Amino acid sequence: MSLPYVLLSAAVSLDGYVDDAAPERLLLSSPADFDRVDEVRASVDAILIGAGTIRADNPRLLVNSAERRAARVASGKPEYPLKVTVTGSGDLDPRANFWHTGGDRLVYTTDQGAERASRLLGSTAEVVPLGAELHWRELLEHLHDERGVQRLMVEGGGRVHTQLLQQGLADELQLVLAPLFVGDPGAPRLFGPGTYQDGRLRLVDSRRIEDVVLMRYEPTAPGTGPLPTAADRHWLRIACELAALCPPSETAFSVGAVVVATDGTELARGHSREGDDLVVHAEEVALAKIDPADPRLAGATVYSSLEPCTRRASRPMPCAEVILRAGVRRVVTAWREPDTFVAAADGTGVLRNAGAEVVVLPEFAPLAKAPNEHLPG
Ligand SMILES: NC(=O)c1ccc[n+]([C@@H]2O[C@H](COP(=O)([O-])OP(=O)(O)OC[C@H]3O[C@@H](n4cnc5c(N)ncnc54)[C@H](OP(=O)(O)O)[C@@H]3O)[C@@H](O)[C@H]2O)c1
């Protein structure tokens, strides 16, 4: 299942509100930051907002710069990104600006909401029912598979942002802090109550833009079950990139691995043939850097560009066993081991039989294979 890269974008007051309770939209950003937002819009395939934001703000969601629109067209993209909204009720005002400006319009809703939305909107938008309830993962998969959306910008409101972050589906949060207070407990907040990732998000960047500050954060906490989160994809990409550091070998794979605790703390990383050990494997060398008594190992996830080995000539203990003995019970990998050196290896099967969760993300297989292209088969 491939999903688009999901970028959440929002502006908040110093006391954490995204709007005040007045009917007009509260402008939180500065002019230069609105231009930055315009640039981000020009870079994505689709922009999504919740039906609540259409009702409250009546936004157009345009790319305002003619140069940016021309650059999109020159690169073979539509002039404007696709505009997407979500609604359960289907109660959408057909006179709203959303339906009469910019790019194509798409409404995701429930079976029940679809009836009402189609009746109200007619041919101004495509209405896609997703069953009795709307599930975000399904919506994102549909956007990716059916509409070719690789990058999605989400511009609120709070209820939409909250769900995407809590469900581990947001790859990035671009947050602008505006130097003003709202001070009204009845005003909407950016994030609602509920369960968020343990620990801290990673601050990737911060920048002053006139009198506001832009902060870019990435969620870091691994998923907890069979469904991959955005953070899982982030860590697996790092593991695949580590594989490129391996000294080349004609007789072994080049593999990278990262071990991450439940709160998103990186415990260790490694790659094949790291240091002076010419036969060490990535998962083995990474786990050897962690104190075996570290209580975080039990909840940790191992990211490995290639599935952990089950048989090896160089050492008595294969990596699947090293992982199980370390107490780790979740592994995310990009590539099932081919028969190049060992026939029918099946590290995934061995780990699963021992009760571990193994998540395979084949969309990362090309990246995992890249440093191994010289190998036969
Ligand atoms: N400062 C900023 O950056 C910024 C950006 C955007 C918005 N805002 C502010 O945010 C406020 C609006 O936020 P909001 O939280 O009230 O609304 P919202 O998140 O824009 O939209 C919520 C609506 O989306 C639909 N929806 C969301 N999740 C759904 C699900 N899982 N299944 C079905 N439908 C779902 C529902 O529509 P139905 O009600 O139709 O069922 C729900 O009422 C406004 O005050 C706006 O000014 C601020």
C-alpha cells in the first residue's frame, strides 16, 4: 500500500488557537509567510481541507503566483493542484469559493454523505463515497492510486490535522507561530485531545519570516502493529540509505539497519561490514551497540533494508535470532531476501513464527537493492 507524502500546514496564535470565534477568518500569518504557503501549494499534487474550514473560512486554495502556475504547467502538471475535502454529513454549500476557483475538486465522504453532497454539488465536484465510515488510510490510498497524488498538503482545520497526526499518517508538520493571542476558550485549537505519539517530534528546521516563526517537525515514533506509519517510512528510508555506506562485497549483501524505541528515540544504527569486521551484518552491529539490559529494546522496532537472515556461513547466529534474543518484536523491512546466497531464506516467516510483527514495505525495495546491483541475480 503506497500513500502520498502528507504535509500538515497550519498557523497558530501564541496561546495555541487557529482562529478566533468571530465569523471572519483570523489572519495569523504575515504577507511573506502567505507567499511561502503559496510556494508550498505550487509544489504539491493536491491540497486537502476539512468541510469545517470551507464553512468557516470560505477559502479559494489557489496558487496565486502566475510564475509558479506557469512552472507547474511547464513541468507537465495541471495549473492548480487538485482540491480535496472531507465530509461526513455531505452538507456542503455549493456557492462556496472552493467549488468555483482553481483546480479540480474532489469530495471524500461516507455512503450517506455522498447522497447529500452529490445532490448539493451536482457536477462541480467528484464525490467519492468510502463506505459507512471514512477511514483516512483508505482515503490516502485512493488519492495515491486513483489520482496519482504523491505529495499532499493538508491545510486544516484542527479536526483533520488531529486525526492525521494521531493515526501516524502525517509525514511532516509545518507550523507557523504568530505573535498574537486569541484568549477565547471557545475558539478552535490546532490539536484536539486524544493519543499522540510518545516522546518528542523531531524539529527539522525553524526560520523567522517577518514577525512569525516557521517550524518544521517530523513525527518519529514507530507504528505499533502491522500498519506502517509515516515515521516507519522515514526510518526505513534511513536504513536503506545506510546500506550505501557498506564496503562492497561479491559474497554478501549491503544492508542498513536502525533500531528505534517506541517514543521515536534512535537507539542505534549500523550497516554491513561496518568498522573492521568484514562479516558483520547490519542488524547485528546495530543491536551490539545497545546495552542488552536496555528496557526499551522490548518495545523497539528494527528497520532493516533487507529482511533479517536466517542462515549464514560467517557466524553461528543469524540476524533473525539476534533480533529475537534482544527482545525486539517488530521489524520493518523493504526487501525479502532473494536466493542469491541462501535458498528460500524466509527471515520474515521465522520472525513471525516466533511472534514478532514483520512489516514489508516493497515501495522501498528499489532503494534497498541499489547498493546490491553488482550481485548475481
Ligand atoms: N490557522 C490555520 O492554519 C487554519 C487552517 C485551517 C483552518 N483553520 C480554522 O479551523 C477551523 C475549522 O476547523 P475544524 O476542526 O472545525 O474543521 P475541519 O477540520 O476543517 O473539518 C472538520 C469536518 O471535516 C469532516 N471530517 C473530518 N474528519 C472526518 C472523518 N473522519 N469522517 C468524516 N468526516 C470528517 C467533518 O465534516 P462534516 O461536518 O461535513 O461531517 C468535520 O466536521 C476554522 O475556524 C478555521 O478558521 C485554521
